[in-house]
Amino acid sequence: MSSRLQAKSRLLGALEAAGLSAHVVVEEGTAGIASPVRLATEWAGFTVSAPWGQCYAKVLHDDMRALIDIERTARATQLAADCDVTPGVRLVDATAGVLLLDALPTSEWRWARLDELMQPRRLQALWALKKQLHQGTSPGFARSPLQDIQHLRELCVRYSVALPIDHAWISTCIDLAWTSLQLNASDSVPLHGDGVASNVMIGPDGALQLIDFDYAGSGDPWYDVAISLNELYVFENDWREGIHAWAGECRESDYARCRLYALINDWYWTLWGLWVGATSARPLEFSKVGQWTLLRCRQSLQDPRFEGWLRQVQEGQA
């Protein structure tokens, strides 16, 4: 049985267990893509139509269970829904790996593209949505990118995944960056935790919603800013304009903070791509994700300003 059929079977079982299976029509959602953009890589998606309403169902792929805590994802999602930044949660079945969410009408909503979010007006709308989330209720658990990285390191060792020749040096630099960031961190707020454009939906009149809270948790709001900028922009000027749009100014310490958080996030997705690419039976180009983010890691670490960024973040220099 294919992974999609297995996922559909688990979904139907979860609906039956919840007493929601009568007169249900289940249709497959978007197929997963790992490269050039991550889209539906962790969950199999389905649209669910029933007399009690229309929903979007997500079924966690078995090869992602080591990385994603379903109950935490559900809690963060519902608290974000309480802030009106994402659809609400209808059903959680952690054993089956199923989340049932309120549906955004497919005729009105679609995944955002990079070029759309790069537009200044749209970026302002995205920043407003992130700030709305940041003002919400804490999910009650922290999001530590370094702990996530350490977990992936352990998985790579356990499964004998081949790592880049310079992985030890990169890991040392990541540890230095994280230590520097924690010396002068901002107040902890609820985070979205993933900056990829496909986790932003565009609807009627340009309205935006966030989706996928697998990497949510409480943390530094600058982390959300940094990983979004890292996905959207290549050139430094654009980063600085994005920071100015967020904070009303672009201090050197804030630019440094964003660069270091982006580096840490890139190393996570490097290890993610390498580990999933080596262990998953699904025919997606996971390893390409890791190769691309590894290139960005090396570019950041080879920037002659790297040590200066560490000092600026530690000291909070303007």
C-alpha cells in the first residue's frame, strides 16, 4: 500500500473513532514537493467534506514522527487560530497522526509565492500577521532551534547519515552563534517558526493566513523575522529594508541577529534534508533541500563579518 493510501486509511480511522465518518467525502490534497520549495513534505493533505462541514486534514508521514510532536503542533495551531492568524483545529488524533483543521476555501485561497511576499505592501501585511501572533497566548513550551539541531545530529549519527566534510566546524560555529544570541535575547513570544513562503496563504483582497505550526513554540520574535527574510531575499539591501519595515529602523545588532538566526535555521534544514533524504522511502528530493541550505550556511560563515556579528549581538550594539 502506498504512503498516500496508508495516510487516507489512518484519516478514515480517526474520523470513525471520533464519530465523524458518516457521509464523508475525502479527496487528496496537494502532492508533496521538497525542491525547489518545501510544500506538503511532512504531512499528507486531504480535503474532507461532510454534512458537519468542510475541513482540511493532515496526516503525518511515518518518516516525520521522530521530528514532529503532533500534540504541540495542535496546541500552537489552536492558539494561533485564537489570534485569527490561522484556521482552527477540529480534531487531534496523535496516535493516528491526524489533524483536522477548518478549511480555507480552495476557490479563494492559495499558497503564496516568493515574488508576492517580496513586495513591500505584502511584506508589511506578513509582518502585521506575525506581530498579531506574537501578541497571543504562549503555547507553554519553548522553541529551541539548537535543541532541534542536536536532535537531528543524534538521528544522523544513529542512522549513519553521511555529513558534510566540514560539519564539525559548522556545528562549532552554530553553537557560538546560539550562545551569543542567548546573551541578549528579546522577550519570549509565540512563534510561527517556519519562514517558507508555502506556509503563507493568500486569500480574497490579499488577505493572509499562516499555516503549519510544526516548529512553533515560544522564543525570540527576531527568529521569525530572520527566517522569513532568509527565505525571501538574497541581497543585503533587501534584508535591511525588511528589518526597517519590521522595527522602524535597521540597527546593526538587529541585522547581525537576523543573520545568525538565519544561519542556525539553514543548518537545521541542512541536517533535515540529509537525514530525511537518507532514510525516507518517499521519492522526494529531500537531499536537494540540504544541499541548498548547506551552501547558504557556508556563505554566511565565510562572510568576514561573522565574528563581528557575534560581538554585535552580544553587546546589543546599534
